[in-house]
Amino acid sequence: MADRMLIEVIGPGCPFCRTLYKRVREVVSEKGIDADVEHVTQLRIVMRHFPFTPVLKVDGEVVHRGKWLPNKEKIHTLITRERPA
């Protein structure tokens, strides 16, 4: 059995970040994905990714960055694709 997935939306809390966070939570809920979804706003972490926020990380791997926000179908693809163990 796989461990619970960790999905992080990293950004300062701008409208883009909040929208991405909302879409990710909706996808996880609608698709019944076993995951913890966190919105990381700590400045120290956000600055590591600046100016490419918001950043979407799945189990520590960056799968999306930037203000072009993926739709819910693309988010589902990004968070469910196979990753190296």
C-alpha cells in the first residue's frame, strides 16, 4: 500500500496561489485521491521559488510552476502520474 501523497502549493498567497490551491483541493476531493494538500506561504520557502510562483509540488517533486494555471484535468494528470521511487 502506498503512503499518503503530499501535495504542496507554494506561494505568497496571491490570487494565483489561492486559485491553484483551491483547484488542487477540488481535484483531490472529486477524484478521491488520498493526499494531504498544503498551502505553503512561509517567506523563506517561497523565496526559493521566486519569481516562478505558484509552485505545485507532489511528494517533493516540482510538477508545475508559474502563473499560467493548469485546469483541473491537467492538475489531475500532474498529481497522479508515476514518479520514480
